[in-house]
Amino acid sequence: MCCVQPPCIFLIDHAWTCRVEHARQQLQQVPGLLHRMANLMGVEFHGELPSAEAVDLVLEEMWRFNQTYQLSHGTAEEKVPVWYIMDEFGSRIQHSDTPSFATAPFFYMPQQVAYTLLWPLRDLDTGEEVTRDFAYGEADPLIRRCRLLPWVPADMLDVSSSTPEPPDQHYQAILEENKEKLPLAISPVAYPRDHVFRVYTDVQQVLSHLTHPRFTFTQSEADADILYNFSHFKDYRRLSQERPNVLLNQFPCENLLTVKDCLASIARRAGGPEGPAWLPRTFNLRTELPQFVSYFQQRERRGQDNHWICKPWNLARSLDTHITRSLHSVIRHRESTPKVVSKYIESPVLFLREDVGKVKFDVRYVVLLRSVKPLTLFVYDVFWLRFSNRPFALDDLDDYEKHFTVMNYDPEVVLKQVHYDEFIPEFEKQYPEFPWKSVQGEIFQAFTELFQAACAKPPPLGLCDYASSRAVYAIDLMLKWDDRPDGRRVMQPQILEVNFNPDCERACRYHPTFFNDVFSTLYLDEPSNCHVSRLV
């Protein structure tokens, strides 16, 4: 009998540790790894060299064996979740709803090595099986059933896939979790027409490019008329009490736009439980897992495309973002960082690059929010483009340069840049039935509906009407082909994300007046001579 006093704790080695985006390459290149993983997972393996079929089978089957942990320190890249497979003993431990053991990852810093701790949950008889609960800690029976699907197949078609907007308490909980304190109501700020604003900022691009004579910089936050912060501001209550005349570059509750799960929630005000046409169908994996599983299985039964993209709620630059056709993969990704899963755009509008072929591209617009009530919204007249580096096809889902467009953070990767005024005539040449002015009109309509939805309810259910707030956001979008009921084929904008304090390096490089235009529009209320158009 194994006695719980003193505790019996065992170490299990890890056979394979990787980040998802490196898994295929490691299976192809690390000697013996594919053979060992195939044997461990019960995948048939023939010959010495890795075959594409064997690699694909292991990549699918590994979600029944993967475990995960995440380091809490380092850069954003270093914090991306790590997945690991325990050795042959650990991987043979079976599931039980009444487990005899529990496990947890353990990172031993002196050796920079991870193990899994195994310990008994009760006294055991000799010969009793070692089991663990694969959905440990999950009390909700429906979510538990979903989490166990990789090992216990189940039909979830009886569950509704409808995802109405969450209740008010959901947004109140987010506000409390963010530790954001809402402001008191204040009167709009009135400065003299010749007032020179003192700007306090830690944004280098502003310091380098804001040259308008009615703005000067101060190194004293206490002396500033405008706070232009790179990081999120939290204590609006105190600011409204002590310095109501101080303008700033953020709105209370703007995470409703800039965090992906919130964006999907508020968008349902414009499109109902299924969401609007301009946002890919999106599920919050923490709160809407059963609805997603049902929707996935419904599409599977109807033979519809089932490519999905898993994204962290609040990371940019495509970090920890994965495209998959595997339901098991999506379910297991829920165990890492908080994520949404969105329908992957399987029919994107492509752009012909003469050096490559037809590739995916996305478009970034900068929008300027002047006020919530009345809603006053501008868009910068220049937009930016990003391109994939390989021809698009619904295969090789882990080929970053085929399926993603963010290439400007890796010096080893080609970055294709096309200026907007070169892109428009080339786009119209490739798609003569779709003048860009018409396409852009649909894009701007989507932006308008999004911000109307975001401002439709009082905080914390919507953006807060704080008279001293202004903001700059970047909206990334793609175009997809869509068939209307009348048979027309149209280009439907798909909003991918809304970015807080976006990187404006390209804007400043090609358009030196960019921040002069931004500050004139937002803080001087003088948009007429700026490169902006009013949407609302």
C-alpha cells in the first residue's frame, strides 16, 4: 500500500517538448523523434525516413497526449505556451472520473528542465491502476463532456450553437478583473483657440514626429495638458476628480474593442447571436466551448468547411495563433492561455504578386475616436497593406508565410510592401468589377456599425463617455468572397482585430504629417486640413 503520509511524489520525464508552430519541423528533422512518437501514440510507422503521412498522423494524434505549461517571465515570445508529451509511462496513464493520482508540470530552474509531478490522491492497494482525471478541476458537466472529447467521443448536436451576447455581469466582472476605475462625469474641456498644449508622452514616434506649433512636450506629467501613454491607463476616477481638464489618448472600457473575446461579444449587438457579416463567427473557448463543439459537429455533418483559427484574447503579431481542422486541437488549446476560436477565412480575396502568385493580404486602417456621445469617428485617408509570401491554398496549415501576413518582426522573412496608391489601381486591374471606392465604402460601413455597437450601452457594457478621452486604433481586416441570396458574388470585409496604440512606424516614415493630423483632429477639433475622413 502506498501511504499518503509522508507524501509519495514521483517525477515523470518528458519525451518531447515544443511550441506548436515548430512541431512539424522537429518531427521531420530530429533523429528518432517521429519513430518514438509514432510508437508512443500507436501510429503505424514504416521505414526510416519521415513520411508526410506519418508526420500528419502524429500531429493529429498528439492532441490526445499533449500537456501544456507557460513561463511567466521573459518577452511575449518566451511566454507563448509550451506543449509537451510525457514519456512512455506518463503517456500510458489512463483517464478516470475517480482518479487515483494527480499530475502537474514542474519546471526545475537550476537545470532549465521540466518534469511532471505525479502524486496519489488516496491510499492505494498493491497492483491498483494509476489513473488521472484528464479534465481535472472541471465541475460543469457539459464543459467536462466537451473537454473529454479527444478521449471519449460524444455527439454534441443536441446543444444549441447560438451565442447571444453575455449578461451584464460578464462585463462588470471584466471591469473588476482589469482593475479599471470609471471616471466621474465631467464637463467638456474648453481651451482657448490659441492655447499651446503641453504633451507628456512615452511614445517615441510622437516625440519624433509631432511638430505642430500648438503642441509642445513636457517631461513633467503633472504639468501636462495631454497624457499620451503607451500603456493602459486605469484610474480614471482619480483623474476625473483631480485633473478633469487633462486630455488623454484612451477611453475607459476600450478593451471591449481591443480584446478579441469582448470584440466578438459586443459585435452581436449588430448581428445577433450569430454575429455580424463583417466579423468571422467567433466563440469564447472559456465560456462558449459547448456551443463551438456543436457548431463544429453541425458543419462536419453538413460537409461544410471546418478550418478554424485559435487566437489568444490579448496578444498581437500572430503570437500563439494556430489554424486547424482538428476539433481535438481546439479543445486542448483551451487549456493554455485564454483563447477565442474564429472561423478561418477559407475563401479570401487574393492579390496577384508577380514574384510569387496569388496570396492573402490584409488591410490596416487607422481610426480616430473623438468622442462617444455624440459618436464622432474619423478614419485616416491612407491605409496599409500586408501580404503573405506564398500562394494561398487550404493546406500546410502550419506554413506561416502561406497563411499569415505579419512579416515585419522577423528579419529572416521577406517583407513585401506596396503603397496604397500603387495598390488601388493594381487591385482594380485584377478585379475590374470591384472599384476600390465601393469596397472601401463597405469597409467604412463595417467600422461605423462596430463603433455604434461599442457605444450603444453605458459602461462597463460599452465605451465610457468621458469628455477628456480621445483615442487612436488600428483596425486590421481581410476581404472574403461571399454569395448573396440574389446570386451576386461580393467582397465582404472581415474585421480581424482592433489594436490599441498601434505601431505607426510606417505611417510616420511615408507620411511625416501623420501625428500632426492625428493631434489636430483629436485635440484641436480641426480635421478640415488633415488627411482624415469623418465616418460618424
